[in-house]
Amino acid sequence: MTITGNGGPREQPQLNVIAQYTKDFSFENPNAPKSLTPGQQQPSINIQINVNATPLAETDVEVELKLDGKAEADGQVLFAFELVYAGVFRIHNVPQENVHPLVMIECPRLLFPFAREIIAAAVRNGGYPPLMIDPVDFVGLYRQKMGDIQPPQPQAFA
């Protein structure tokens, strides 16, 4: 608890992780074992990242971090993956105007290392070197998404 300037108590803002889990995952290795032979050219890897949020209760929200990726070389798909990694977060004492950015920036930032590890392990288990996805600029992703849509309503999370 902290004391505000007028001497009254004020609760600190809180963001708690209630749960996190793999909601959906698929890994495809369509051209194995041919694609695993030595001497393959460096693949072109394309990854799309999306964040969605769904309110569950007044203080709880489910945040989904979706990563879709594909590696191609010589016009063939080496591997492809789709992961939806989610978490349930509880938010207390956060000003309403800060809730949407908190949900769409900080929550996926907390989920990302776990999603990255799931993908790295799947790619490694598919016979390739682990795919170490670069850190994501969730602030930039949020700004881009907000530029594409109208400003959110106070209760909107996605």
C-alpha cells in the first residue's frame, strides 16, 4: 500500500498471471526426410504475430499470442507452425485509459518467451536447428494495430 499526496491510502497497480497455456499448436514437416539433407540453402522464414484479448470478468482477461510461421527453400516448404499461446491475467487498480495498452503490450510480452521456447523445441525436434525468434516490439505492434482501427472503447480489449 502507498500513501497518496493527500494522505489517503492507495493500492498499487497490479498485473497478475493467473494461468498460461498452449491453446492450439501445430508443426508440419511436409518434405522430411528429403528436406533434412545436408547442403540445403538457407531457408526464408516468415513469421506473423497477432495479439487478441477477451475479457473474462471485470478484472480478468485472456490474452492470446498467435505465431504463424513458415520456412521455405528452393520453392519448397521445409516446415510450418501455428501456435496460439494464451494467458489469463488479473488487473487491479490500473486507470481505465491504461488497461488496453497494458493488456495488448505487457501481457504478450510476458507470454512471448514461453511461446518462443515451444517453437524452438518443435523446430529442433523436426530435425532443424532451433528457431530462435527475435524479440518482438509489442509497443510497435500495438501502435500499428491502433493505427489500423479506431480508438478502443474503455472496456474493449481487442
